[in-house]
Amino acid sequence: MNFLSDALYLILVIGLLVVVHEWGHFIAARITKTRADVFSIGMGPRLFGYNKITGFTFGKLPKDWDGGGCTDYRLALFPIGGYVKIVGMVDESMDNSFASSEPQEWEFRSKNTLQKIFMLSGGVLMNTILAIAVFSFITFSQGKTIYKTTTIGYIKQASIADKTGLIKGDKIIAVNNQPVDNWEDLVRKLMLNELGKTKNLKLIRNGQEMIIPADGKMILKQLSNKNMKSSEEIIGMFPDQILTVIGTVDAKGTAAKADIQPGDTIISIDGQAIGTLFQFQDYVKSHKKQNMFFEWKHKSIVKTDTLTTNENGLIEVGLSQIFTGKQILINYNIFEAIGIGTENTYNSVILFFDTMKQIIIGNLSFKESIGGPIKIAKMASQNAEMGFLDFIKFLGMLSITLAVINFLPFPALDGGHLIFVIIESIARREIPFKVKIAIQNAGMIILLMFMAFVVYNDIVR
């Protein structure tokens, strides 16, 4: 069932991104009055499609089929991308049948440099617009909640925070001499600023000010392996003033027998004060099939009882948590949200290149950092389970990543085609078709080999 769910979400995500990307090329061709014979979702043989000449048909079109300005909208066999076949352009279809004829006014090769650049950039532009729209929508609908604390409430054992030497009760006041006054700001500066570099944490412990260095490479490696965990889980550090709240209770479970009810808050286990739900989970799972003394609050009544976990270290409850300290909810109007969405998109681009840099210099493992369709499928499914906003945020991140990759100056990518156009503009003549085809073929082979390696890496991982 998980495999089927992962596969469906992969098709959904890739399908949406491909449609958006190729529609960008297609609409740019229409604006510049350039013909597009094919709009294909998927690669390879045509399964079925529609055009104004033959209507809806299955299988391949006749070899002598000429759209004459009409586009065949099709679904192809292999769901690994898509393409728009723009007339007069050497692209994924490798069609060069037009090479021996004079350029026509509706062909790509008859357009000026700016028009060509516009058509080639259309997909990247649409993916970027999608990312901005997604991040803006999330900002507008959610706003931002700021926890006004930088005091640590719980440190996960053997985590980065634990290895760094941080302890419960530490109040962090600066990261690399940059003051922090809320939890979001603290986590962002610790994890994302100056990737891979050591962060000096200025903090107050037992009334004494001190500085503790945090290994930037260790943070970076854990960040690359986050598997969609929260920032707090990645670093292993959680704020104070958090309460664990019981969400659901299995009617036949241990908790139900002790009369623990939804909405109850956990006070302590075995005399140890419990804050975040991660502390609750860590403690309970480490005491499988053992008796534990629970103290919890039901409305205004404090209750106690001894509970025994099952063989999996569970008491059969669903959990959530609430922050009880000072917090600020900031709501944004649509224009402010678009500004923040644009900024988040830009930051995502910078993060992409920072990550590539860390891979190149050896701070990050290529195998662990690069994911293929299997990883995308699992991440899409996980985010969908977390909720609609988490899912579309993942979609936005993938969209801007696709935009950046496609803009790289590599043969067979949009950036590679742009290089051809720029060279032709400078030389004032076309690059020979045989050269274009040869470079395009080489680029496709390298990309396919890379994709095969990534899929293999996904399976091994």
C-alpha cells in the first residue's frame, strides 16, 4: 500500500511540475507566434492525445502528419519528463527534417535572439512563478508564529546539540555575534547561515556567560539527511515552555485503562518533568514493557497512575504539543505575502548552490545529498500525510530546484540551448545542425547515465 501511495504521489508531483514547465515554453512560443507541433507529458512513444486535425486518437500519428500550426497534446509512455516540440528547433525529439529548407516565419530559427531566449526561458520562468505562488500562499494563509524564547527545554541524547555540549536551561543570546531573540531566528542562524562553517554560540548558563562552538560540518551533514524532520529534530534541540498534549487515545490501549483522555497534558514521567512530545517519545520508547509513573493534568485536576508500555514502547496515544510562553502571530496581506514568497524563493536558490558547493568541497556526501524518483516519491507521500500546506511547500521547493537545474548551461537542458543561441547571436550565423545534434545526443546520454546512477543510489539507500 505504501508503494502504491508513493507511486501515485510521484506521478502527481512530477506531472504537475512537467505541465507547468512545458506550458511555460508553449505559451512563450504562442506569444512569439512560433508553432509548437507537440505538447507531450512523458517521453517516448505516444499513448494517446488530441489535436484539431485528427481529434482524439490512440497510438502514433501518421508519419506524414503535419500540424500546420495545430498542436498535438499527448501522453507518452515514459513518465520521466515531457517536452514541447517547437518547430525549427533541435530539441529532445532530435528532429532536423527542417534543416534543408529555408527558415519560415513561424519557426524558432527565424526569430530574433530575445524571442529565442524568451521561449527557452519560459519553463524556468513558470517553475519560478509556481514556487513564488506556493510560498506566498503559505505565508498568506498561515502567517508566522514566533516563539519569544531562546532557552533550551530539552536536548535529545546523542544529537548534534548534545555533542556540541549544550544542556537544558541554556539561554542562547547570539550566533556568531549576531543577537537572537526568538527561536525561529536562532534555528535559522544556527542551521542555514554560512553553511558548513563553525558557529560560535554565546549563551548564559547558570548565570554565567560563555561561548560554545558548534561544528558546521556536522550540522550540514545532518541537514542533508533530514528526511523531512523538523529543524528541532535535526539539531536535537527544543525550546522550553512546551507542553505535550494527548490527541487521541486507543480505546483498548494502556493509556485508556488509566483514564487518560484527549486534551490531557503530561506533567512528568517517573518524576522527570516532560516538555516537548519528542522528550515524551524518547523516554517512553526507552522503557519497553516497563512500569512508569505518570503524572498528568485533566482540565484542572492532576492525576497519577502507573502505566506499562507494550513491546514497541508505546502507550497507544496520539500526541501534539503547545507552546505556553510568549508568542507573536504575524499575519500578512497579499502584497506582503508575495514579497516574502519571492524572498523565500530566492533563498531556496541560494541554498541550492550552497549545497552544491558543499558537495564539491567534500563537506557533504553526494550519495546522501542527491535523491531520485524513489526519494521524491517517499518525500511527497510523507509531506502529503503531514497536510496540504506541507505538500505544496514540498512542491514549491521541487519547482524552484527544477528551474535552477534546467537553467544550468548543460547540453539537453534549457541552459544548454541558451548557450547555442548566445553563440549564434555573437557569431551572427547558425551552428551547424550536425554539431547541435551531436552535442544534444552527448548531453542526453550523460543525463540518462546520471539518472540511472541516481535511481540505483535510491534503491541501494
